[in-house]
Amino acid sequence: MENAKATDASLVKAYIQGNENSLSILISRHQHRIYSFIYSKVFDKDIAEDVFQDTFIKVINTLKRGKYNEEGKFLPWVMRIAHNLVIDHFRRNKRMPMFENNGDFNIFSVLSDGDLDIERQLIKDQIECDVQELIKELPEDQLEVLTMRIYKDMSFKEISERTGVSINTALGRMRYALINLRKIIEKHNLILTN
Amino acid sequence: MKNLYTKPSKEEQLKNMNPKKETIQFLLSYSKALCITEYQKMKFDTVLN
């Protein structure tokens, strides 16, 4: 009964002097507020449990090392520690995000090995063949610029030097090549997507 | 039979929130096991089993 009435300050003092039971009273007195505060930020019971545990490990270490200044603010002090640990948790998670699979979201729907399967590879090859045939219908000057830019990976500066036209002209030819290519695709009702 | 189609609100969920007994027990055991030894100006932590 006496313990129930004891203030936080007196319990902390008793704990520092070696009364382990005082810590038990302090935890049971404040566990709900501290745990709900943490849970309201992280929304995960396991993480809230971890943060709660880390909070009190810090509290215990600080009290036992005699570094705690009694100002009658035990709960705000513990809440501040919990708050800082929650921030640490989110910082750590930002650097290394953790995904959990649940019914609504599956990480493997986002992650893949990046390689195309056989069918898609065949489609891709077919599309590339079709495009190579289509560009042959472009005027010679546009075909030349497009081939140099896309297939030879040359810069517009290099293209202008090679073809003897200005960079702007090369850019213009590339633009018209793409516009004309789109027109040809629309005209023939082609679908060139994988 | 009456069905409930709503979930309890976040506030209601928070009302009955408490850490697990195991966590509390661990903290109390940790506190009992932790021993700080002072030597000159240094402090050493020892966790006794």
C-alpha cells in the first residue's frame, strides 16, 4: 500500500539505493503510457516491444550509473528516451527498409531478377526486328542520324561532325525521324510493346 | 447472429496496450544482474548471470 502511494522520485531514489522492487513498481505504473506512446508511432507490436525494452535498458543503465538528475520528471524523461529511440528506429529503417509480406502486398511482386523470360525475350527480339525494318522507310538523312544516335550511341556533336551539319540540324532530323516513325507505326496499326 | 463489420478504432486499440510479461521480466532480471563497479574515475558494467 505504501509503495502504491510513493512518488516516482522516492521510488527512483530507492532504486538507486538498491531496492529492485521500486523498478518493478515504476514499470508497472508507467508501462501502459510508454508502450502505447511507442505503439502509436510504430504501429507494430514487436517493434514497440523492442523499443520499450531498449528504453528501460537505457533507464536502468542511467539510474545505476548515477547519472540521473532528479527533477521530479521521471515519466517525461522516460518518454523522451522512448521518443528518441523511435526516431532512431525510423532512421535505421530508412537506410535499410524492411518489408513484410502480407495479404495485400507481396515484395516479390515488386522485386524481380530483371531478366526477361523466354517468351518476353522472343517478343523483344521480334519488336527490334520490326523496328529495324520500319526505320528503312525513313528519309535517308533522318535514317542516318537515328542510326548513329540509337544504334551507334554517338552524341549529337559527333553526329554533326560526321554528317557535316549543325548540331541543331541533327537534333531536328532526330526529332522528325521519331515523329515519322510514330506516323508509320500508327498507319500500319502496329503494336510494339512487350 | 449479429455480425460486427467494424474494427475497433486506434484509440480503443491503444487502451489495452501493455508490453508482454516476458519483456517486463527480462528488464527486472537485467536490472538485478547489472552491476556497475567504480574504479577511480572509471565505471565498469558487469552483467552477472
